[in-house]
Amino acid sequence: MNTEHAHARPLPTTIPGYLEQLRQALRGADPALVQDALYDAEEYLRSELAEQSGKDEAEVIAAVAGSYGAPEEVADIYRQTEVTVNRALRPPQAPRRRSLAGRFFGVAADPYTYGSLFYMLLALATGIFYFTWVVTGVSLSAGLLVLIVGIPLLLLFLMSVRLLSLVEGRVVEVLLGERMPRRPLYTQRDKPWLKRIGEMFTDARTWSAMAYMLLMLPLGTAYFSIVVTLLSVALGLVAAPFAPLFGVEGYVLHIDGVDLLQGNAWWVLPLLALAGVLLLFATLHLARGVGRFHGWLAKHLLVRNPVV
């Protein structure tokens, strides 16, 4: 470690001060990385403070600075580790193609294309679950707040929203390639439970996560309908030349009351197969675009702004 760099700023004397310096040192980094780093640092410092109960925060921070590191050192370590982990986990990148045809058909070599396709199919089920969970949780919590059981039920519901947002983030990162938090937001365990509930209410991420889960129902329905419709049409057109092998004769293609293929006009079938291939690859491009959009949406609604 660089000792001169580590002591460029005075060592903080409180845990919030340490976390603020770490946040400033990580300015410009991915918000998900910042959340993970703050969680690890706060958990470590508070566990050390609990073990060394006879010392105040300043003494504990000074004692662990040599082993855990000053905020600037920890920030540098996290940045370097992030680069190393990303290189190890990211699937091999397909070579960049300069031609229009190469870029069009090269989408098939991107692993996240198929992750996006699978996510669009999965989104209907997760969207129904998230929507039902939020609507049921809000209704029960609001209806039972007049009773003593309503407060712990509300607390459990808000905690479940945070847990589900973490799980959804892991799914988004694996399938869509968007960096999401790998650790939850830290909750100081020795705080009064009323204050912890208040912090959940004032945390904008709680409400944005709920909004995300409500949005997942219409988005999931749209994703599922689009990908199933396009894939079905594309694969049906690709399979058109093989229709004679199965004894299909006469009217082959019938759309909206119009017979596009009549009699034995099999010469049109190769053209339909070509159109099906083009539609299939266009669907892959659409899925990759949807994956990028949804990753952006999840990052903005499920990850806390590190500046706050």
C-alpha cells in the first residue's frame, strides 16, 4: 500500500466520517460498486467496534486502518478488484465487424443476446409475482396499521422489497450484463426499530424498487408477447421450405383473410425462408436492445445514488 497516499487526508474519527471519505474516494465509480464497498466497510467497522466495546470509534478506526485500510486505499482496492473480476466473469467478446452484414448477423455471437431473450420470456412470470407481492403487501400493511400487528408486518414487507430487489439485481446482472449490487444496503442493527422503519420510509430506493416491481407487470407482458410472436413468425417462415416434406399442399400461407400462397407456388418458399432468417436476426437485435434498456432501468430504480 502507498502510505503517503493513504494519509493524504486525515483519518476520520467516526464510522459515518469514514464512510463519507470512502464515498468521496469512489466518486465516479459504478453506483453498484459504491453500494457494495460501503456495505463491506460499515459491516467490518461496526463488527470491530462491537468486539472492542471498551474503545470509541476513533480508536477502533485507527486500530483497523493498518489492516483494512484508509478510505482512499480501500477505494483503490475496490476499483482494481472490479476490473479483475469483470475480466474473469465477462464472457468472451465477439470480434467487432465493420461490414453491415457482419454487424447484423454478428449479434448471434453475443452471449447477452440469449440472456436478454431468456429474460424477456422470464419477465412475465417475475412481473406477475412482483406486482402481486407489492399490491398485496401494501394493502395488508395499510389495512392492519391500526392494529399492533400492522407495524411488524409493514417492516417485514419493506425488508422483503429490499431482498427481492437484490435478487432481481442478480438476475439482471447475470442475464443482461448490467453491474448490479451484490450486497444489500447496510442496516445498523443497534438502532431503535422505529428509527429503522423511518429510514426505510425516507429512503427513495424503497419506493423506486416498488415502482420497478409494479412496472414489471406491463413490461413483462410486453416483453413476453413481443418475443414469442416474433420468434414464432420467424421460425415459421424459416420452416416454410420444408412444408412439402410433411405433405402440405394447397394454401400454405394465410394471413388476415388473404391467401398469400395458392396452389403449388413453392418457388415463393425460399423467399419466405430468407425473410424468416432476417426477421430472426432482427428479433435478436431487438432483444439485445431491450436488454440494454432494462438494465439501465433496473440500475436507476434498484440502486441507490451514492451521492445521497
